[in-house]
Amino acid sequence: MAFMGPIEKRDTNQRYGHHPKKYVEIFKKFGVSRVIRLNEEKYDRKYFLENNIAHNDLFFIDGSTPPDNIVE
């Protein structure tokens, strides 16, 4: 699952996003085995690793998904 989010600690500018623990519950239900973070670090990846969900970073400034030539 490649996406922008979650957010471990919200501040006044962070209106959207759930805590990583919430995503772990959902991802385990659907059999997600790897998370790819597309934005800057806003959570500790340990929440996924401790639940046997692999984690990688592929940072893009705007948080968009990467073009196909990078993913392949």
C-alpha cells in the first residue's frame, strides 16, 4: 500500500489522517503486507514493522504517487 499518511501526533495544521495503529488494524484485515510512505516522516514505522508489515520510504515532495517508470 503506497499512500500519504498516517499522522502519529497532530498539530494545529494537521486536520486529516489517523494514527498508525488504526491503519494497522485495517491493513491486517485486508492482507496488506507492505507500506510505502510517500510523504515526510509523520509517524514511527515501528507500528507497521511490529505487526509484520514491511515498510519503505519513497518520498515525494507533494505526496503524490510515483510515475510508473519509478515503480517498475
